[in-house]
Amino acid sequence: MKRAIVLVLDSFGIGSAADAAAFGDEGSDTLGHIAAACARGEADTAERSGPLKLPNMAKLGLFHAHRDSTGTVAEGVALPEVLEGAYAHAQEISSGKDTPSGHWEIAGVPVRFDWGYFSDKTESFPAELLDKIVQAADLPGVIGNCHASGTEIIARLGDEHVQTGKPIVYTSADSVFQIAAHEEHFGLDRLYALCETVRELLEPYNIGRVIARPFMGEDSASFARTGNRRDYSIEPPSPTVLQKLADAGGEMVSIGKIADIYAHCGITHKVKASGHDALMDATLGEVARTAMETGDRPTMIMTNFVDFDSVYGHRRDVPGYAAALEHFDARLPELLAALNNDDLLILTADHGCDPSWEGTEHTREYIPVMVSGAGFAPGPMGARDTFADIGQTLADYFDLPAMDDGESFLSYAA
């Protein structure tokens, strides 16, 4: 059985991309700036201290890839003398720096069209759109209607939402329409239904995602988002490698928000999990299950570790991001030990979200590509011109029809 495991460390960029200036992100470097803060003692907490310690990803080539993308070794880091993985850094060719664009390009389908955006910081949504939403969903109205951080706007408007029954609607620099509502006072199923309604009404605006942001708590001091987030994405414009694998009779396992990002296209088995430990546990569980149940079916398991982005990157929490990276790295040997020698493991990211950068948005960065197993020889695989090289490699590995974009790096396997 051919099996590939793809882990997406959401937002884990490794240096500003060649076109970063066009996005206002020249100089951004998620990994480099985290490492520098750690080396200077600026990320010391009760949870972690000292230089950034990622020994397992380092052996897979993480810091070598970062050196190649930036021209310098990350501060406080010593490159391992012996590598156990193949590595590269990849440039995004999609038009945006958002989650769907990055993931679709990883799966072999770059986004060459321009997403729609709600660029006004206040009164962000057109009045006619909000009127249609209120009428279609039988709402007493909405509140928010601005660019905002999800945690900040819940603390600021959560009490008013509970008192009035009006959902909180907000957006960001991404192509997104977000809706926050209390799970009990508004209702989780009602929130999901509202998001489905909004997804339909947004068709003329070409918006990438509608995101349900449920929360719980008694007041502004205790309101907190729950793990019941749900993303409503449009479908990729052409078949991804996930769809090609499923169409060929393979098993395509999504863990976390992967299914939502791909609008459930090509997913044969879906596992919901929230939090990095739960996501890693689910990945280990699917590695064990597929070894027992899928027989000779070609199988891919894909997991998104979203907290790097949503909990630490967007909130500009450098110590938290560092601690989360170290915890992920410490658990990585569990996964490596569970894999067969001929399994293909790929660790990558979908964009950057430099926690030291101004604002709260994503950053246009190179992503790491770390590969282990399936006969890959440790060492460099060069600069990759597109994230789609990953999708093309997966198509090559599974003997699927070639993708329209990307160049396979399967030649680096013995």
C-alpha cells in the first residue's frame, strides 16, 4: 500500500517571499523572528525558555531550508551535522496569501484569479448584502460589521450579542466573512445554518470562506471560542490531487479543518479534532487504522495544525508560537516511529503569519518542505517555484494523472 502523510503547520513561514513587497510583507520571517526572540530571551515564559529547540524538525532539514530561503542561519540555532530528511523552500504563485490559496496550491491547483475582499475597516459589508442576510435568516439584525480580531470582537460585543440575539459579523484582510455567536444563547446548529445561507448570498462577491466562530462563556471576561469552528469554502476551480486520488479509488483522510478548506471535495474519510495534541492523536490514530483497514488502497492522510495561525500568529504571540512549535516537535518522534519505511511523510505550511509583524494578518513567505521516507535521500531539493510541486509529487507518487502545475521532486527518492 502506498501511503502519504501530509502535515500542514498552518502559517509556519520561513522568510519573506520574492514578491513579499507587493503584499507589504518584505522582511517578514515567521521562523526567523521567533528564533531571534528566543535567542534574546524575549520568549522566556513559565512554559519554555532559551533558544528555540526543534531538534526533530531540524534533522528533517527545517533550518537548512530557512537558511536557503533567507541567506542566514536562524539566530540561536546550530545546524545539525547529520540530516534525516530531504528539504526545500517553496514560493507561492497564487494571487493571495490566504488559507484556501495556500492549501489548494499545495494540492496542485494554484489560485490565479483574484478573490473578493471587504477592504473597508468599518462598515465593511455592503448594506444590501446585510439586508439580504437579515431577511433570509430571520435575524433581528447584526452587529460588528468591521475588520477585527476574533477574540477582541467577542470580548467587546459578546454581551450585546447575547442580549439582542444579533450575531457578530466581521472580516479581515483575507477573503472571508466571519460570524461569531454564542453556542447556547444563539445555538450552534443555527449558526451553521446561518453560515450556509451567507455562503449562498456571497456568490456574487467571490469570497473565499465563511467561517462559523462559536463561543461560550457568561460575560466578556469569560467568553472564549470553542473547537466547533466550521469553514464554508468555495470548491477548488479544478480537481486537486486529493480528488484525483479519491476518484482513483484511494482513501483520502482529512483531519481538522482540511475537509472544510477543500469544500469536502475528494475527502473519503473525515476526522474532526481541535487543538494540536488532539490533531496529532487523530493523525496517529489514522496511521494505525489505515494500516489495518485500507488494504492495498493508496492512502493519503492530511492534517492541518491550525493553532499556529489562529492562536499564536494572528494574536502576535511570539512566546506562545515558540512553545507550540517545541511541543509539536517533541511529539513528532511518535509519528515517525509509527510510519513504515516506505510511507511518504511531508511537513509543510500554507503561508506565513509572523507573530512579530505589524497588524494581525498573514505574511507572504516561503514555506518549508520537509520530506522523509519512501526512499528519499536526506539533503537539499533546491528552491521550489511553486507550492504545487507538492501536489505534483503526490500525483507522481500515487501514479495519478499529472497536475497542470508544479514539478515533481520524486526524483530525489532512490
